[in-house]
Amino acid sequence: MTGWTFHDPLWLCLLALLPLTALLRRRRSVTALVVPSAAEWHAPGTTPTAAWPVLCVYAGLALLIVAMARPQFLEPMKDHRKSGYDFIIAIDLSTSMYAEDFQRGDVFINRLQAIKPIISAFINERPDDRVGIVTFAGRAYTFAPLTFDHEWLRKQTSRLSIGLIEDGTAIGDAIGVSLKRLAEGWKENEQPREGAFIVLLTDGSSNKGSLDPRQAAKFAADESVAVYTIAAGAEGKVPMPIYDYQGNRTGIEMRESDIDVLLLRDIAETTGGAFFRATDQNGVAEAFEKINQAAKVDFDAPPPLVSHEAFYMFALLGIALMGLGLYAANYRPGQEQAIA
């Protein structure tokens, strides 16, 4: 919103007192009309009830009250443009992400623990992009809508947890929900625009969902949305923690890693994206770094409003009017000659 506004508008309530004081003054002056003689009252230059000095004083008071309310003029910042993309990070939260085949120092960690700081760093390196997060397992959900608030988004990323969604891997639904979120972002800008993509990170093969992954890839290609796919996890058998019904860890068992590399390659090729195979934490980081090297495109973002303080103009004019009114009310022609 542009135009005039007030920082402290409650001060404007004092304006209601001015008509009241004027009315009380008028009543007092009416009773005083019988006191002076007619000759004094009509003497040239000595009329005590001349209207314009009083109006000046009241106008000055009104302007001072307006000044106390701190009037400001708001206008959009000029030459404000951003450069970047709209993109969604689709993250697999199926139970296979518990696999502890990634390592941080000498400690083995699960796949989700490994990717969360990498995703946060990736978001941090793209300050001019609108980023959203979709999570999926047996279903796909919007975890965070497209936003420029990357600090909030990084906090949300730290809260990602396995088991929030029924188990499974619905890759097609993840792409579909991501496309829907991007389409909503386009509507906010009143027109579809280039520079949108999806990063899909998974460690499994599609076995759930209502939308076929390859069909979802065709939908993305039709919308000129590239899908970058990352297959995260070691090959062969990987250590999987075992938990009892109370959630207590009871041991480790080796399970076969099941990643549909062919499907992820097809999705990337169909949409004009790229496929990355990441068997460790460094591989995931390198994949995000290569995506980060993509060229940026210009787009208009809602410009911030700049406020210009105007209280001093009202204050100076109010003081000037009050001074003029008080001087005129007390001025008598010939007074200086009498003193001399």
C-alpha cells in the first residue's frame, strides 16, 4: 500500500478536543460582550475578537497534533529486482531413510540426518529464490510452501522426521504436489514464468501413490519444469536399525538397498533436468552444488515500501501559525510610538 499513513495514529484523537475548546471559548466571549463600552469595542485596530488570529492558533495546534502522530509517506523502493528461481525440494521420508550407510566423521548416521544440513546449506546459498518443501513416503504433502523466508525454511528443515507419513515411496505424487505448489506460485505473479525446477531426493523405488512417476514427469515437461533427481544411499546391503514397539532401538540388520536408478534417470531426461547418484554424504553435497550452479533468471518481486517522515513539516508549519496568531492577537497599532 502506498500513500500517506501515521506511525502513531492515536494522537489524532486530540483533534476532537479543538472544536470543544473553541465552543467553550465562544460561550465565554459572549458573556464578556456587555462589559466594554461601545466606543472601545469598535475602536479601529483594537478588536479583541478578530477571527483570523484565533483561526491561526487553532490551525497551528491541529498541525502540531498531526505532527505528533508522525505522518509518513510510503512508496515502493525503486529499481528493486530479484534474480532467481521458484523451486521445490521433494524429500523422501520413508522408513528406508533410517539406513545408516552415511558417515559423519567416525560416526555412522542415517540418510535423513546426512541430508538435512546439506539441504539447509543449499537454501542458504540461494537467498533470492523462492523455495518450498514437499515430503513424501506413501503419500506426498506440502511441508513448506514457496517462500522467501529462508530462515524459517531452514528451521522447518531441521524438524524433518521419518515416520510422519505412512510408509511407502510415492514418487509420482511427490512430483505432482510439487507442480501444484509451483503453479500456485505462478498465479501469485499473475503469469507462468521460467526458472522453476524440482529437486527430488529419494532412496527407493516407486511403490505407492495415485500418479505414475513417468506420467508426472511428462506433466512437468509440459510446464517447462526440470526435475533434478538424486538417488541417495549406498548400493547392496545397508545397515538398518531395528526398533521395538515402544520405539527403543534393539539392534541392526542388513537389508538390500532398493533404488530405482532407471526411473530416476528417465524422470530427469524427460524433464530436462539431471540425475545424480550419491552413495555417501559427499555425493549428496556435490549433487546440490551442481544444481546450485544453474543460471539464474530475472523476475519481479514485490518491492519493499520505503517510508519518508513528514512530521517536521507539519510541526514547523504549526509553530509558525501559532506564533503568527499569538502575535496578531496581542499587537496594537501605535503601541510602539506610545512607549517611545
